[in-house]
Amino acid sequence: MNYEIRPIEPNDFPALIELFQGLADFENASDKMLNTVATMEAEQDYVRGFVVESEDGTLAGYATYFITYHTWVGKCMYMDDLFVKDSLRGAGLGRSLMEAVINVSKAEGCKSLRWQVTKGNAPAEAFYEKLGATITDAQANCDLKLEH
């Protein structure tokens, strides 16, 4: 089957929510997946990324990103997630998604592309290192939940 990498569109939101849940399940963090289609629709100006779409219109994966500013470097891109359905890993779809994100990073004039990898995910670490990424233990995540 052939696959196309293309930008995320609003009509992808329901399928993306399922993929987001798939990533949360993969990372044993199902309870942390709080996003909804309604939230994505309300915040669609902030949804940036690519999907992998099969010939029959099924989404097989995604990558999301946003522009950020790093005080030591300047304008950068942050890839929030990269996910491909388990049954399709190893078929080059993750690499194609990464290339799409790298290309948009370059087109936007970003000086670097940053993302995180879950500790202990050896296949992902090896994949990223093959792309030329440096994986460090220099920082840990800090999350502050905001009440509205």
C-alpha cells in the first residue's frame, strides 16, 4: 500500500485523537491524554504537523511541531510528537515524517529542531541517532497544570 505525507487538516482531528490515544497507551500514560476533537477545533490555529495517509484515507501516523525561541540559539522548532501505528513501524513512515518536519524547520529558518524521546525506548533512540540527533540527559520535564 502507498502512503502520502501531507499537512494536518481539520477533518483529520477525529482520527488524530485516536492516534494521540495510541501514543499515550504506548507510553503507559493513557490517563494523561485529555485532548478532544472539540478542543482541537477550538485551538486549530495552533495545530501544526503532518499525517501519514494511506490510499484508502486511513491515517497511519503523525508528527506535530511548533516554533519556539531558545535563548541560547534563537528561533527553533520543537517536534511535540512523532507516532506511527505499531503495525507499520519499520516501513520508513517515521523517517518520512521526520524529513517533512526537518524540511519545514529549514524553510522557516529555524536554527535547530528539538524533541524528546521516552527514556528506555531503545528503538526510538537508535532511530533518532541514525538521523544525526544527539540524545542527552541534561534536562527533565517540568509540567505545571493551569486551572481556568
